[in-house]
Amino acid sequence: PTFTDILAAVGPTPMAEVWPKFQEKMEKEGCNEAAIAAFKYNYRQLVCKTDMMIPESKLDPVDSLPELENIKCKPDPRLLKKTVILKLN
């Protein structure tokens, strides 16, 4: 069954009743513990209708950013493990 199939089958039930089915499916598919934990956290936020938006009033503009062409550094692929991408609408 797909994610949508499970949601349709179980309907609006408490997280404790629903979660084991999701976890079982993810484990069967070979998902690692970190992926399962991340999905569980995000699913809980979704079903609890948690507002995850950051209000614009809490954001400050950036005065300036360096231009990529002007950054003098040697590329290091190991740094990709520490890279975060924050995408704003």
C-alpha cells in the first residue's frame, strides 16, 4: 500500500495507532533510522496541524552577500556533508 492508501484506510486516528504501519512500511523498504525519525517528526507536525511558517516580521534582510565569482577558496567535496540549503518562497 502507498502512503495515501494507508491514510485512507486508517482515517483520522491518534498518532500512536497510525505510526506503526508507517514505520513497518519504511523498514520493509530499507529506510534508515534517521530517515524514519525525520519522517515521523514531520508527519506528527502535519497531523497536529503545527504552524511551521516563520513570520516575515521575524526575518531581517541581509545587507550584502559576497558574489560567488569573488570568493577565493579551494573546492572541498567533504564540505557537502555540512551544507544546508534554505529555500525561501
